[in-house]
Amino acid sequence: MLSLRDEFLGLQERLNGVEIKGLTGTFQFELEGEEEGLYYIIFENGNGKTGEGPIAAPNLTVTMSSKDFRAMLAGELNPMAAFTGGKLKIKGDMSLAMKLQSFL
């Protein structure tokens, strides 16, 4: 099984060639628990780039457990259900938060 770090950075492949029209912004992911880490995705001109570490002044910060994030990536946890169930916390631009489901 891939580490969560490798899975997150592997999102780059999922984002390549996927045009996300009109999406510009920075997402910071603060993952807690067994596989804690700090990751980001930068969207610019419809393209996404993943990376590890803090990013200055993110438009949206997502905080959740690494276990729940892994479930979300696997399609076992809906981002909206995670949010309404208190498993996913958001700080920042809520309109960007609504787009999470389109690329995760």
C-alpha cells in the first residue's frame, strides 16, 4: 500500500489533463493522525500542481484525519458528507471548498 504522502503527490497524475475550468486558487491540506502531513494543490489556468509543505496564504485550508482523507481519495467518503459530519474542517473560500469533489 502506498503511503499517504505518495498518494497525495500522486494526485498530480489525476490532475494532469483534467481541465478544471475557471479554477484558480491554493488549497492547503493539514492531515492529522497516523500519517500526518502538510500538502497543497495550486490551481492556475485550469491546471493543478501538488506539493508537500506549507504554502503562503492559501485560499482554502482543509483539516482532517489522514484516515478520512485516504477514504475520500478512495471514493469511500464523500467530501460533502465528511464536511457535514464534522470529519472535514474548512477555513477560507467556501466556493473553492465546493469544488473539492470535482478533483478528489
